[in-house]
Amino acid sequence: MSDACRRRETCQLCGGRDLERVLSLTATPPANAFVGAADVGAAQPAYPLEVALCGSCRHVQLLDIVDPSVLFENYVYVSGTSPAFVQHFEDYAAEVTSRFSPAAGGLVVDIGSNDGTLLSAFQSRGHRVLGIDPARDIAAAATARGIETRAAFFTDELAADLAAEHGNAAVITANNVFAHAEDLAGITDGVRRLLAADGVFVFEVSYLVDVYESTLFDTIYHEHLAYHSVTPLAAFFARHDLRLFAAERVASHGGSLRGYVCHQSAEWPDDGSVAALISLEHGLSLHEAATLRAFSAKIDGIGAELGGRLRDLKASGKSVAAFGAPAKATTLMYHFGIGPETIDFIVDDSPLKQGLFSPGMHIPVLPVTEMYARRPDAVVVLAWNFAAPIIANHQAYLDAGGQFIVPLPEVSAHAAE
């Protein structure tokens, strides 16, 4: 094991030592470790991707933890390049403000605020906003755009400083941070310290139910240390003197969980949704090792089908490209063995990724215009959670004789009718 990666010894949520490995995927480089042309010839370190179940609280988590400074300080993902996510965060801010009516001018803090897309939606509704994000360049750019952003990891100590400087927060949000961060206890203690007495902490994470039911295995990568479900989360918040009083399933990232948390003494009522999702999880036997082990066979079936389609295309002399360079693509391409011998190039809307090369595989990432200039016979939609708008926006590519192949939740092909 390298200095940049360590093996987990205790459960992330409860500290228990009864960790049972239930899934092993192919080792990969960090999923967002894109490289420039000068580094294409250099091998990148790959780290294990093994998933464990805690026998005590039933939390599902990665066994191997990559140093967060390796993963996040030079981050290349930004929310604002995706129209779908801009709309998602606009709807998110509208729902939170409508449901909880934070006072005008109240402080909204976003942990892992990225480029400030969500905070912009709160700011436009008259709230003071503050972002916390360790990606230095992205944080600086957000601040320059008027979304004050502290380039740091969120901790209990930082929360104390922020409370002294800005006052307590009416709303704290964290989107995928509860999947990205290892010290969830420290973050949660900081949330409790910074949150106003009647404030609400709102978080979104990929939901283990959707990962399992829709075989969304490619959401497993080193940035995502946790694969959350309501059963262990409810107990975790209670141990930190907070209360998960509502939870709902939302469509982002192929299927996510949005949770609403308050102080134990706050008056926000439980609405029955937490109990309903816990019942759903138990009905699926989601916290049983045998259930999660069977997941591997479902993954292998999809890999065989996708690999067969791509081999047939290449055997017939066809060219293949890919659309989207999300982090999840690294897991999918490595585990299914899809590399530069199959994918000629990747197109992506993000200027931060264009001109770079994909992690480990070193496939060039180009502007979307190159899909029309080079006219590949088929394009694999690696950003499959945006497949519908991608296909709708590029009907011209289909009309010219191309086809899109969507790998998940099930393999499907799309051509002009």
C-alpha cells in the first residue's frame, strides 16, 4: 500500500471493527486524475476498489482510503457546466426555502460548494451565502464571482471559527460530501456547532438502494468512501445529538437520497419518510452480505453485454468514441476493460477537461464539436445519467448515421428512426 492510500480498520460511522468485504472492483487511479499531454507516457498509480459492510451498524464503505489532498486539491469537476445540475440546484434551493422559510438575509453554508452553483440559487433568493471547498482554484474562482468560498476542508474547528465570524447558519447543505469525506463524525459535530437552533442541515448522497437496484456500480470510486442508506444514517445522527427527520429519493446521479437533519430539540416534525425508507431497505435485504455479494454477478452480466457490442463494432471496422468524462467513467472503463483500443476519443462539455487525457487510460478529452468533425460510428454515453438530454441535443449526430450506446442502468442502443 502506498503512502497515499491506507486500509480502513474501523467503520466510518460507528467505529466498529467487524468489516466484511462484499465487493471487489478493478483497481483504478483516482477517478478525476486527468493528465496533460506531457504526462501521457507516465503510468499513474492505481488503488484498490473494495467495498465492505459493517457488521455492527450495516454501513457500506470503501476499505481503502486515498489521501484527500490527492483527490481534491486540483479538482476538475464543476457543477455549472451541466445545465441539468444547474436546474437541479435551482429546484433544490426553491424547495428548501419554500419548505423551511429561512429568514431573509439568513446564512446558508454549503459544504463542498464547488463552483457555487447551489449557493448562487440561494443568494438570488436574498440569503447570505458561504461556501467551503478544498479545491483551491475552484474556490478562488467562485469567490471572484461573488460567492465567498473558503478553500478548506470542513471540520469542527472551522465550524467554530465560522460561527464566530458569520453567526449560526439557518441552512447548511452538503451534496455528495457525506460520500466524499472520511471524518463524518467531525463534519457532523461541525454541523451541530454551526447550525442555528431551528436550522436545517440538508444533504444529498448516492442512495445504496438505487446503486443496487439499477446496478450503478460505477458510482463506486475513491472519492466516494461511503454508499449510504437510511438505516445506519439515522442511528449515526442520533449518536451526534441530531435528528434525521425526513428523507426522500431524488433523481440526481441516477438515484440519490436527500436527508433533512435538525437538532434533537428542534420542532421540525418527523414525517414518516425515514421509517418508510428503512422498511424499504429491510425488504430488499440491503444490509445482508449475501445480497451485496450477488451484486457482483449483475455487474458482470452488464459488462459482458457491453463488451460484446463494442467488440462487434470494432471487428467490423467501426470507430467508437465516448460522450462525457465523469468520474464514474474511470470505474466503468477499468472494470469492463474498455480502453484506448476501443475508445478513440472522449468529448465533454467541461472546458476544464478538454485538452486533457483520461485517468490511467490516457484517452484524449475533446470538445463536443469533435464528435461532428470526426463522425465516429458509435458513441458510448459514459455520462449515462444525462443520456436523455445528450441524445435529444445531438439528434443531428444520429441523423448523420451515428448511434449512441448507453451502458447503464442497462445496455441500450439509440439510432435515428
